[in-house]
Amino acid sequence: MEGRFNLRRKQSFKVSCDYSCLEVKGVCYQPPGTQQNLLNKVSFSLKEKSLGLIFGQSGSGKTTLLQLLAGLSKPTSGSINIQKYGNDRKPNESPQPLVPEKVGIVFQFPERYFLADTVLEEVTFGWPRQSGSIQLKEKLAWGLHSAINSVGLTGISLDENPHALSGGYKRRLALAIQLVQVPDLLILDEPLAGLDWKARADVVKLLKHLKKELTLLIVSHDLKELSSIVDCSWRMEMGGVLKEEALPV
């Protein structure tokens, strides 16, 4: 019976090869009141559940690009979309704009922006207070449980002061805050900055785990430590020009 049951399951199981990509095409950005582009015709694509890394000199436009992806600024021209593909690798529907509500962003030294007195209050700081449906709050509560588990904070009391956590656990908390609503894209700006060697190794291991479920885009100078988990990489050159380039060995 057991063998026949397993056979039937295998026969009825249907594998879906559909997938989506973040697609940035010809993006330029000129700050209001200036004549100079900070980004010049930036184009790249990043497949879902993969990790992309952007590196380059300070001041080349990396953080500006992250801000555009997060919806904190709008491109002067170009498009930022999510495109879905079928198993024939052809688009199976029209591209949809990447909406800011589906993007999580963790800035460099995110712990500097913690405002609450407990871990629970910090994670739920942006939740609706008086308004908001029961269904929304239930969804957020489920997301909180999932996020806490995903980043390995289950051993930390939710009543603990977030400022009292170690550097590595502060980064975990910053990630959990962004994961509660399950973003289509998670952006990290210098996620290893300011951490000791053990915390850096822990964060790299965590990112390796998260990319199994999320699409990650990282800006970092720590190429050697992140190279083992990177799927694709680009160099941002001065003047805001992005070029695909393998990480240096």
C-alpha cells in the first residue's frame, strides 16, 4: 500500500518552472536642481531567490541605486519592474512595477535607528495601532513569528532592550523587522560593517539561508567574505555606470 501511495503522489505531482526576475532597464537619476546624473543608464536583472552583489568605489552611486529600488527616490528615466517568466523562459505576463511596500531595506549600521525599549516593540513599531483589519494584524503576527525564526532570534527574550544585544544580534533584529511582511526584494547596504569576525561569519551564514526564500541585493566592500554565497555581481564605476563583473579572486 505504501509503495502504491507514493507512486500515485509522484504521478500527480506537477512541477512549476515559473519564476520572476527583478529587471532594471536604462535607469538614470538626476537629483532635482542639478545637471549631473548620479546614475547613467543602469540595467541589470536578478532572478528570484538569488543573491546579487554590487561593489565599487565610495561615491560611485551604489547607495543611490538602492534608494531608487526602495522607492525613496524616483528615477529620472528608465524602469524598475518585476517580470514573470514561464518554463519556456519567455515572459508569461506584462512586467509589473516594483512597489516600495514589497521592498525591505537594511541600511548601514541599522541599529543606530532603533527607537523602542524592547525587541517586540522594535519589530512592531510600524504596525497599525488603531486602524487596520484583524486579518492584517493576524498576517503581521504570523510574519513576526516567521521572521524571528528565520533570523535565529528565538533564543532572545522579546522584552530585552534591543540596544543591549550584541552586534550580530542587532543585525538579525534589523533583518527581522524587514522580513515581517515578506518582501519581494531585500536590500542590504554594507551588512558586515562594524561587526567582529564571529558576527560577520554569522551574518554571512544567515544570508545564505535567507536567499533560499528571498531575493537579496547587497552593496558591500567585503567581497571575500561574501563571495561564496553570491550568484551574480556588478561593479559600479564612478559616474553611475554599472557593469557586470565577477568578483575578484
